[in-house]
Amino acid sequence: MTVTASTVSFDSDIVVMKDDVDVNGSNNNSNQNVSPSTIKNTEPKRVKVYILENSEWKDTGTGFCMGTLTVEMKNVNNNETKSENRIVSKGDNDEEKSMVKSAYLVVNNEEIPDSLLLKSKLEGTIEYQRQEETLIVWKDVSGKDIALSFEESIGCDALCEFIVQVQRNVEPKISLVAVKTNLDGMGSVHEMIAGPVPLPSNEQQQNESTLLESLKILNENTSFDFLKNQTVEFILQNNYISTLINIFDNAEKEKLTFDILIVSNIIKTLILYNQRDIIEQLVGDDHIMGVVGILEYDTEFSTLKANHRGYLKENGPTFKEVIAFENEELKSIIKKCFRLQFLKDVVLVRFLDGHHLDLILDIIMDLEICIIEFLQADVFLDELVGLYSEESIRTHNSEEDKIRRKDGIKLLHQCVQMTVNLEKISKYAFYKALVEKGLFKVMNYAFNNETDDNIRIISTDMIITIIEHDILLIHYVQNKQNQCSTGDNKLNDSDAPESDITLLLILSKILLNDKSPGLKEQVMQALYTLLHPEEYMGDNRDLMDEGYNNDDGDDDHNMMNKLNYNVETSALGSDDKYEELHEKNALTETTTFQIKEYFKHFYQQVAPALFKPLLDPTHVLKINDFQSELLLIHLIKLLCFLCTEHDRGISRQFVLENGILNNISKLMDGNYSIQLKLAVLRCFKNIIYLDDAFYHRYMITNSLYDPVIRLLMNTLDEDNIINSSLRDFFKIIYTSCKTAEPLNSLNDDDTTLDCDTKFKKTNFILLNNHLFQKYPEELTEAKESIQLIKKLELIREAYVTNEVEEPTTELDTSDNDITSYEDKYK
């Protein structure tokens, strides 16, 4: 019952009542059970009493309201059922009498304290509604509508709490409902605070109609949080899931298909309650087989049945204990984790939506955290890594031991995969523990001793996962261990990148020698991550960007001068600030040193072996099989990455001194695959796009554009990716040449140029001039198919006619002499 369009108010002012309520303190103690003997009368609170007469609320006076519990003597009717609220006794006339506890809402008149304005018994199925902050409305058993308007909300809170306790302990059929206004102010919602809760039957033997009634109750009880919470408590405390499993077993034996389908829907409804305790009970040891058996049946496919139980019996969470552990609780956690994954990915894959899926994922994540924390704290990792020590491999090398080590790598990979969705600090702690315990021993065994491609692939995946999280972690742990063993806290030149270089050497060996395409892709991903400069910068990335990729040969000195200047100017007058900036300065200096040393070691120790197939021209020319071409494609892509991402001076010196561009240019001729030719062409495009004077001069001097032009002529009339990439090659030249026109008057739609148009002497202008000087016939033929070549020809003619005397772009010779490259490779 809701009071609407009425004049119920404590004051004499008229207030329009709406379908709303604000439940403040009425259910603060909703989880407390109080025996009838301990229910206390409430303190008197000032109220106005209203009675509904002729559709209007009549003010019957102001008084003080109390909730009271009384004990009354009453004759017992032989036909009357004895209640727990009655104490039966014999009177003088041997008549049976009982003491009955009764609860009342009593209002004493403010002006005449001995006079009652209201005495209403809490009985039957009365529904009390709390509306607004200070209003309680109900219809008593005689049909009279009554409203109490309290002076203060605290009085309303106290009386609502009294009603709740009476409902729980004296009159279970009454109810208290809060009526809340919607946020938009339109309409209202009802929320039950206390009242009778219908519960599903927990009988071991139930027929179709009883099961349907239980399903209906479970669905309806989701309408109010109060009903839902009481239902959840009933399910957990009364072993209701076991009852359903027993009913299902009997129905399956008797082939009662409809009963089975109802039980299946009941289980799904319980899952939709989205309660963690229910989900964990469903996957418990006593319930899991019965639950997945019930969920084999689906009302959408009533004539079909899945075989979840059969799968679990054959492929359930059987333990391959590489290292035995006695912790039974951990075993239980691992089983729960597996079963939840099975429910999520197989049994309920069509049934779960995002909201309910999130709960299962949260439970799985919590269980995985428990597993990871145990592995870190226990000696388990030490014993596991010990299997891959040189002594263990030498003394225990039977087939059983090899299988055990293979399972150990699979176990570590599963653990690493568990951490993917964990918080960063949890991942870091576990990865750090792995590296400290000796992860490299495991990796060395996987890459050097193991012959199973799958094991090597998952080992590479582990490495990628760790370095993608924190690429400096491996080096940090290794260096810390070196410092602890030597007692030296200073960073030595030889210590800087040893562990990372070891990993690079291992990955390079796999890339060069392994024949698994999938593993090569994994290794390439790891190499890209390990060789990306920005991955090493961390918190100092902004500072590093100032100096790392410049062509200035004294990057570190300049950058550190800037940092020192900032310290001196910004920290004056503040010792704490100075110390903080000084530490940051030292950290940046150390990080810079580590990065420089890391890449120095790479180009000295790793790159010569890694790029050996590109260093030997005879080896390159003999390659014509799929595996070798795939390797070359990977190496050329990696070479392009080094040229564009690494410090220009060191990477360019390695590439040019070893004649790698000369060697790979030959791959654009001959009977090689389109993919290989395309890789070389794209590498050339990326290099010229760098606009590096050394590369431009080197490629012109060594006629490296000869194979590009021959490839152009061979594919001129073809519609393929090679032709498209060649068009892009000329577009790069054209776009860069446009920027050399000082007035910026060159339009893409122009077919002619003003005779007075002048161009600066840039690398791309010189390249364009070289191409038309050396390949006039080829470009004349090609310009009919590629319109950009016509525009490039106009630019070349304008440049030759109006060449600017003073070049505005000077060659960068800060770290190498241009003539040395020319003379050496001419």
C-alpha cells in the first residue's frame, strides 16, 4: 500500500505523498537474530496519527509512539495449533491456557497521556511501508489504513527496527517494505526489509510440480535483496545442492526427462544469483560431478546430451607432480581452478553473460594468486629448477627424467600464464623469483637439450612474457646476484648486460638453426622486444629521448650537462630537492651507461653471428629453399628494425662496414620468392626514408638502385604487391622533394612547373637527379604507368635549370668521415 496525493505530515503543512522511501537505519541490524524475550520496547517518539476516511487522511492527533511487546493469557482452543510464542499451562479449572507474546504500536495522546490515540497489533500478514524519512503506513487486519508521521527520522528508524525484530521472532508473516523513488522521479521501486521468505523444498523426493514450484520461488526471490540473501543462506546452510543432485540421480535412473530439465534450470538459476559461495560450493569435491551431469541437459536441446562427466573422468585435474608437495589445501585450490575454467569455457560457455562471467574470472584470479604466492614462498621452485642443473642432467638422464623435465617446463609455462592478468606488483614478484631461482638453467636446457618443438615454443613464450612486463628485470636480478657474490656495489663494465646478451645468443641460435616456423615467429617477437631501445628507458624515457637517437657523437655528455644544469638551477636553497635531483641524475647516468653497453655488446658479440647469412654473399646466392628464404626474410626485417630504431652511428657502421646492403640487394634479382624480394625492397624504402646522408651516398656509389630499377621494369605491367611497393618508393622521393621547394608552391595536380622554380640541394633532390641521369630510358618507359615519375622528372629539370648555389642541407659527419665510406665501398 502506498500513500499518494495525500496530506500526511507531522506539521500542519500539507505534503503530497509519493511512492518513495529512504531506508536509513531501518535495517542496520538485519543480520541479528534476537529472541522474543530480549526484544525491548522502544523509547517514546513524537508522532502524528492519520486515519484514511473517505479517501482523505484525517489527523487524529499528536502523541508519543512506542513499540511494545506484551504477554497475554489466552484459553487454548483444541483445534488451534500451538505456536512457539505460547507457553501452555493448566489453570485452576484444569483449562489449558497459554501465555501469548503480542506486539503493538501504541500512541499516547500528547495532551492527555493516559488517553490512547492508537493501539495497533502487529499480526497476520500486515505489510508496513516506510515512505520518505519519517512516515510508516499500513492497513491493519480490520482494513483500516493508518499512517504515522514522526517528528524525527530517528524515531522512524527505531520503530522500523522494532517491526523487523517482531517479524523474525514473534509474527513471521508480517513484512516491512521500503518504497524508493526512481532517480528520474517517475515511479518507484519496492525493497523488502523484513518479511516471510518463501523457500524451495529441500525434500529428498520431489515430483515435477514441487520442482516447478521451487524454480518459481528461486526466480521470484531475486526481486528483493532481502529475499535473495535469505535464499542464499538457506542454500548454503541446508546442503540444497546435494538435494538437487540426489533428485537428478533418481530422475536419470527413472528417465524422467522433464524433471531433469527442471533441475538443470534450477542449477542455472543458482548460478545467476552471482554469489561466490554458491559457485565455490558447486565446484566442490562432493558436488562437481553431479553439477556437470545436471548441466549436460539443456531445455534448448532437450533431445541431446553433452558428456561433461565422461570428459572429467578421463581428463580431469590429475596431478603430474614434477616435484611432490604435501599441501592438500593447495591441491584443492588447483582442482577448483581447473573446474571453474571448465565451467567457464565449456559447460556454461553459451549461458554466461559478461556480469556473471566476471565473478568466475575473479574467483579464478584469486585462486591463481594463492597458487603463485605458495610457489614463491615454498622450496618448490628451488627443487624444480634443480632438475635442470648440469649435475642433475649428467647424473639423471633417463627417459623418465627427460619426461619429468619436459613436464617441469610445461608447469612453469602454466604458472607464467597464470600471472598475465594479475596486478603488476604480483607479476613482478613472481618473475623476479623465477629469475633469481635460475630460470636461465631451464631455458638453456629447453633450447640446447630439448628436441620437442612445442617445449621450445612455450619456453620462448615464457621469455617474451617476462621481458614484455619488464625488460630490465633479468639484467637487474643477475647484476644484483653478481654484486652480492663479489661484495661490490658498483656497476662494472663487464657486468652490465651479460644475462641479456646470453639470452640474445640463445634466441639467435634458435632463429638460425631451428626449422619450426612458429618458433621462429616467437623468437622474432622476443628479439624485437629485447632490441627496442625505448623498452630500456623506463621512467627515464623522456630524458633519454633528448640524446639517444641523435647523430651527435657526444650524446651522453650533452645530455648529462643538461641534467647537471637542471640540478644546479632548480635545486638552489633546497638540500632535499638537490639530493632528489642528484639521485635522479645518477640513475639516468647509470641507465644511459647500461643501454650503451648493452647495444655495444650486441653489435660486438651477437650481431655478427645473427646476421652471418647476410654477411657471406656466396651463401646468400645459393639460397633457394623455403626454410632459408624464411630465415632471410626474418633477418632482413630485423636489419630494417635496427637501422630505424637504434643509434644511427653504431647501427650504420655495422651495416655498411659488413656490406650487408650490397648482399641483400642481389636478392631482388634471380629466382627468389616475391616475399623475399618485397622484404628487401621495404628495407631499402625505410633506409632512404631516414634521409641519412651516409646511406644515400653509399647506395648511390655502390649502384644499389640497379636491382630496384630492374625489378621495376620486370613488374611494370603487373598488378601485384611488388608493383605497389615500387610506386610507394617513388612517392617517398616525390614527397621529400616537394619539401625542398622554398615557396611551397608545388601542387600535386600540376603537370608543369614554372621555369623559375628553385629547389634546395637535399639528399632526395640529389637522389632524384641521380636516378634520371643513370636510368633515363627505364624511367621514361615507366612514367607512362607511374604518374609520379613525370612529376619527379619536372622537379629534376627545374633543379638542373635553377640550381641553388648555397646548399641548405649539410652532410652530418659528426661520427664518421663521408669520404671513408665512399672510398672503401666505391
